[in-house]
Amino acid sequence: MSRTLTVPVHLSGRGQGARGRGGLRRWLLVAGFLGPAFLVLGALVVYPIVYSAVRSFFDRGGTSFVGWQNYVTMFTNDSTFTAIRNNLMWVIVAPVTVTIIGLIFAVLVEKLGWKTVFRLIVFMPMAISMLAAGVIFRGMFQESPQLGVVNAAIVGVQSIFGEQSSYPGAKPREGTGIVEDSGIIASGEAVPAGSTQDFPLTGIRQSALPEDAADARPAADPSPTEISGTVFLDVVRGGGGVNGELGAGKKGLEGVRVDAVDADGSIRGYATTGAGGTFTIEGLQAGESYRVALPAANFDAGAQGVSWLSASFINVVVILAYVWIWAGFAMVMIASGLSAMDRSLQEAARTDGASEWQVFTRITAPLLAPVLVVVFVTLVINVLKIFDLVYVIPPGASKPAANVIAVEMWTVSFGGGNNQGLGSALAILLLILVLPSMIVNVRRFREERSR
């Protein structure tokens, strides 16, 4: 009997010991693989979050406890309010725009024979860093048409379909005319019909003259009901000539409108200068005197494009740069969802007479809903912490108008503010804003794994 009792107890002890050693080895194996990961996460994620949360309750030097003062300051500061407002605008505009463009590209590119090339071109901006993309867009949207390609294109189109100002910056030679507040260049005194009135002008760059500009010449003698004259550039390349008088080497200004204005301010006649700068205003009253004027439209700067980098448009430019970069990401993600879709449902709908729009809105889009949600939520997380583009693209005068929370946090902490307490409070605010989107993404991933 003692044998039958001793053997089972002995065997049971050996089994428990073996299981215990096996469990210990498994725990050691798990710890060996996950330990470094937990260590890195703790050092790079958990510790900074905890430290920032604690630091947000101290003053800028970290020596005095100030409680919730940094949070009160954060929500009563105008720059922080602008940053929060801009972040809200980013969340509303950028993810929606990028997702819609990505969906359109992903669906339409399916019908292209060269879809691989198209996808490569659209996705290519993802290979460019945010910093480089910001430099590119800042250069493209420079206000000067000589520097910014966008304004150069706008000015080019305006010059084709609109009237071009030929001689910007013109002014009369001293003693030969006056410049009114409105920019009109006029004769100093009233000119009687049957007389001649010349306009020697300066301030015009030689490069503004047409290449085929003719030398200035005297106008024909007027009749008693006419006023004639010459509008010319009173400068000789290389020097020479008599100021205020026609002479060799002085160019006539063609295409300038000249008005004859009576004492009541009404225009009684006008003419446009021809080759050599000559003009003749006809149909005037003999014996009457008129003020001869060159309208300001002849001399304004003309089409100069749009000040894209000003406070009014800077957010549009920055968001456009973001859309340009991330549209390829959305397209590729949605295209992967399309490739896994059961195409028989679409073919069945077409067989039943559904239009392409009905197929898209009632079959394709609903089946892509999980992918669209993932893309949208990922973009929301990304735009909440946007920094690079907002820091690089706006010039100094426009930075306050384009401010976002991440840039405000950096500026307050390291960009001259040196207030680490307020910067830590902004970091915690940014974390709180990002957390809901991260939770939605985690739940979505768990649902996908459980299917």
C-alpha cells in the first residue's frame, strides 16, 4: 500500500516542477523579447508624457509650483486661441479634402491604362520631406511674378486677356507738367485748341519699352479744332540730349491714351499715341482751352498677381501643400481597399441598369467605408500635430495668422519664450486632442483583427 501511495506523489512532484520550469522559461523568453520594447516605450513615450504633465504645473524655470496657472494662461492667450482655431480649421478641411481627392484618384485611375505611372506621380510627394515641400511651396507662391511661378502664371494670363499697363512709374520732366493725387499726368496750364502739347516723361525703365519702339518725332501741326503733341521718354541711353525737348535717341511712347478735359472736368476728346509717340485729339471747340491729361491707367503697375503669403491667404497655401503631399497616401490606401473588393457586386449592379454614379455611391463607397475611416482618422491625427509646413512656409509677418498648437508649443518653449511650463501645458493639450482619434483607430484595428 505504501508503494502505491509513494509513487504517485513522487511523479506528481516531478510534473509540477517541470511545468514550473517550463512556465519560467516562457516568461523569461517573453521578457527577453518584450523587455527592450517596454524599456524604449517607457523612456521615449511614458516618461516624457509624465514629465510634461508634472512640468506643466510649474513656472517657466521649473522651481515654483503654480498649479493650473499655465492652463489658465494658455486659454486666455491670443496666440494660443489663434492656434486652436487654426487646428480646428485644419481638422475640418485638410483630412476631408485629402480623403475625397484620394478616393477620386483611386476610383478613376482604375480605368487608366497607365495607372501605375499616374499613381507613382501622385505618390511621389510622399518621398519629399515636409521641410523640403515647405521650401518648394514658399518659393512657388512668392508675391513677385519674377520669383513665384503661381503669380507669374496669373500675370501671364492677365496680360493676354486684359489691358497691359505699358509704362509703370512714369512722371513728367520737372516744369513740363504736374502729377495729380490720382496719378494722372496733366499739362501745367490749359491748352487752347489748335496748339501742341508735348509730354517729356522720365522714371520709365528702358526694359519697359517695346523692342521695336520708334524714335520720338514731332506731331503734325493741328487744325483749330485739334490738339496734337508727342509723348516720349526724355532720356537718351548713354546720356546726351536736351531735357524737355525732342531729340535723337529719345523713344516715343506708343499706346498712351491722351484726354482733353474741359473746365467742368468732362472729357471732350481723346486719342492714343501711335508710332513715335505722336497723338492728335480731334473734334474740339475752336478757341476753347483744355487740360491735356494722361490717365493714370497708362502708368500703373499692371497685373502683379496675388499676395499668397499674406495673413489673408497663408492658411490656404499651407493646407494646399499638405494636400499635395498626402493625397498620394490616401489614394494608395483606398486603392488597396478597391483591389480587395468583390467586383461581382458592381458588375451585378451594372447588369441591373445602375449608372456609374449609382454604382459608386451605393456599392463602391459603402464597401470602402472601413478604409475611408482609417484614412480619415489617420489624417486627423496627423494634422493635429502638424508643424513643419506651418513653420517653414509663412514669412515672419504671416506666422501669427498661420499659428497652430505644435508651433505655439515650440515657440513658447524653445523659440524665444523659454517658458517650459506653458510649453508643457500646450503639449498636454495636444495629447488630449489626439487621444480620441488614436482610440478610434485602435478600436478599428481590433475590429478588423476579430473578423
